[in-house]
Amino acid sequence: VAAPSSMRVSITDTGIGIPAKDIDKLGTPFEQVENQMTKSRGGSGLGLAISKSLIELHDGQFSIESQENVGTTVSFTLPFEKALEPATDDDQIRREVYETLELLQS
């Protein structure tokens, strides 16, 4: 049996869900789906965008599936080769962070 080549992580809630028309907005910097909960809690709209960029920087995949009044599942998959590859030095880590920030600004 071959060893798996990737790792998938999924987080599911049973909250209010996200309308299908708004899912594509998520993961874009400063975009939020507005509803009663976001009006009272606020936020910058950067959390999912940063997460998505970091995952894609490591050759991973990011997805959001949701159904209104049922809940939402946010998932990501990372290849083991990239996920287990150690950073060689602090400069490499800084370069990866700057690349991520540049992706967010574009």
C-alpha cells in the first residue's frame, strides 16, 4: 500500500450557512458575507484570504462548501512533500511571507 501523498483537513459547523451567491467572495481580501452575526462581531475580511494564500503557496487546495440554515465546511489539502519540507533558513520563511502578502495585494 502506497503512503498517502497529501493531507486533508476539514472544519464543519452547524451555523447559519452561507448563501451560494456569496461563497466565491470568501477568500478574497477584505470581502465578507454580511449577515446579522457579522454586523455584531465585525472583522477585517482577511482571515480566509490569508489562509487561502498560504495554502496555495504550499501547492495546496482550499475549498468552502455551505448550505444556508445547515452549516459550512471549510477544507484544505496540502501535499506531504511540501508540508513536511523544512525551511532552510529565516530568509526563506520571510520570502514566503512576503510572497503571500504580495498575492493578497494583487
